[in-house]
Amino acid sequence: MYKLLIRPILFWYDPEKVHYFTFSLIRFLSKIPGFSSLFKALYLVNDKRLETEVFGLKFPNPVGLAAGFDKNAVLYKELSNFGFGFIEIGTLTPVGQEGNPKKRLFRLKEDSAIINRMGFNNEGVQAAVERLKKNKNVLIGGNIGKNKLTPNENATQDYEICFEALFDYVDYFVVNVSSPNTPNLRELQDKKPLTELLQTLQNKNLAKPKQKPILLKIAPDLTDSQLLDIIDIVNETKIAGVIATNTTLSREDLQSENKSEMGGLSGKPLANRSTEVIRFLSEKSNKSFPIIGVGGIHSAQDAIEKLEAGASLIQLYTGFIYEGPQLVKDINKEILKAKIVK
């Protein structure tokens, strides 16, 4: 029904406007008695065998919603009704910011992809905290970044602010230094500044009575040498794991007319590279840390490939937009069928 009826209508309109319209519609429907239960009945696969314990957390199932979809923690409860095992909010910054000028979100229909140059548009970390105070049982990841106007030499302070503000309200953290849409942000992926940033956050973490897992989200455009550096950094700082991968700057083999738009590319064209990075990290690290696999998952088989490559959990974003919530259910059913629950 989604792909045949709903998606064609939504895809007639500007993607950013449709995003906010869809949020309003889901919120409205969820307030009608019975609709939340209906969504769960349609899409939730309730099976104990799907429970997955990773970095000390027990996930109801291994399929999550990636950061960027619910940046401001507005709809995490309602979105969890579509069968997700966890929801990652953000990217959040200390101070709210508008992001980059519109138009900044583009569908590449022929490629089943999206290009975005949103630029960490969000309402600021405190606005999200107020909403998260109402959370009862949704497992939440907090994706954090720096404000656009913060120079890289002061970036660590921005991450610390977000870390402290969110600490009591999220289950794990994601350090985002890999978005291509904030000027110079990816320079923080270099070994020295990245080690210093992660070690600072880890020191704050270790000072807490109970620690929260800290993960690093990396770009798919890193070289093998840089990926080996990532392994060294994870082992040195002893953070919990890696999310592989963010969006790509590559435009290889695209068919859509608007393929040259600036920004990060997500969707099907990213699938193979994301899986390659997962496999490389898993094999070269001797599986010494967990990996969350994200990038180009548009089918249950795509998800299985990520898990078989070494991912412990997976996340959806563009695939959820193109394929609809049935994809979440299909993946969880295929995981049970393939018997690869970790």
C-alpha cells in the first residue's frame, strides 16, 4: 500500500516539506485511540529471539532508525510503533541553528537515493532534553555534533555540552564528525583531533557513576589507512563501537538528473561501500568492538548482508523513506528466518 499509493503522492512534493507533513500526520493519527496499537499490529515483530545485547544494552530487535530522521526527539515514541528496536535522535548541537539555506534535500528517484545538505538544522540540545524527559521505554541513541560557527579548535567543548545535557536521557551516544554538510567537520576525523575528542568524552563518561556507551559515526569515504586509524583510536580510547557509515560525497554511477547537487548521498548507491567498510573494520579489528551498520538498506537481504559482514545492529533512513515501514517488519522476519540473531 505504501509503495503503490502513499509514496507516489508524497513524492510529488518537496521532500523537506513532506517530511514535516508526515511527522504531523503520524502524530495526529497516533492520538486517535487504537491507531498506535494498529501500527504495532501491522509492523512490530514481537519475538524474544530478536532481542540483541550489544555494548551492555538489550535491544528489543536489531533494527533501528538512524539519526537525521527525528533530529529534535519530536516523534520517537510514535516512530517506535513502526517496529524499530531503537531510535537515534539528532544530530544535536549546543545551540539551535537553521542549517544550510533551502533547498537542501533532494530525491534521486532513479537511484533510490537522497542527497542532503541540511547542515545540522536542529532546535538545540535542551529542546530535545525536555521531550526526552517524557520517554518511558523507547531505547534512544543521542547523536551529537558541533555548531556551524564553532571553530574546530573549540569543537570538543560543543560535544561536551551535548554529552552532559543528554547523559541522563539517552541510552548511548554517537559522536558525529563525518557529516559532509558542516564546513571542516570531517577534519575532526584525523587521528590526533579525533583521539583527543573521544578521550575527553570518555574521561567524562568514566567519571559518571554509571557509564553510557559512546560510538563514533564514520564516513564511507575513508581510505583503508584511515580505517585502520579508526580501529586504533577505538581501541586506545576504549569507546563502545562504530557506526558505519554516514553519507558519501561520491557520485559514481548515478542516473538521476540532480545527481550533481552538493551534499551527502544516501540510499542504494551507498549499500556496497557501507558493507565493505563494515567488513573491513570487523575483520581488521578481529571483531574487537561492535558495529552498527547503516547505508543503502532497502530490503531484508541488504540488512542480512550488513549483519553477515560484521554488524551487530543495523539502522534505516533512506530505505525507510523509499520502502515504508513494511521494510522494518520484513527485516526482522528475515533475521529470524536466517537465524543470525547475535
